Amino acid sequence: MKGTTLQAHARSRAAELPGANLEHPFGPEWEVYKVRSKVFMLLTEVTGEPIVILKAAPADGEALRSAHEDITAGYHMNKRHWVTLSPGGSIDKGLVGDLVTESYLLVVENLPRAERPVDPDTFGRVDCGTVR
């Protein structure tokens, strides 16, 4: 996936998430997406290519880095809790959307219950029960 497409998919998914806001606290070269003032995604090109930086559970981040050459430790972030998506061939649109959503939910689940814009245990889950 090309860098501009990678970032476009990430932006598009973030725009769909309740309570997500775009800020530029580090200047115009950094897009910082937050939910209730907590960062869940950063986009930049300061590395020379368009990248997306997302929060990830440590075990998930390790598995993602092993499975995808275009996923590395978080650029300028805690290497255990953040990953960087770079342009290349091993990441598709679906994976980008899933990783943005997961990053968002990791942040939401650590917010006080009264501040959560969604329930992180049920958001995006489809009820597979019988239809009445």
C-alpha cells in the first residue's frame, strides 16, 4: 500500500470513531488523533515517508512485527506499546482499519467509565444471536 493511501485509510477510519479528534500539538507535520485528550494515532512524514503510529497491546505488537515487514516498533514512542505502519506490500486496507480501531479501544478502555464515548467491550461487535 502506498504511503498516502495508508494514511488516507487510517484518517478515514479515525473519522468514523465516536469522540475522535484531530489536533496538531507538535506542529503541522504531525497529525495527532485523540479520544478524550488521550492519543491513539499519529500520522507524519518526518521520517521521509508517510507513516501511521498506533497503540498496540505488547503481545499483538510483537506478533504484528513478526508477520509484517512493514510494521515496526513505534517511532518515537514506547516500543512495547506502539507500532509504526510503513508503506509497502504487506498491509491492506482492512488491517489498517482494524489496527486503528484496536488502538482507539485500547485508549478508551483506560478512560474513566463516565468519559468513554463507547463501551470498549461491545463497540463494533456484531450480535450473532437469532433474529426475532
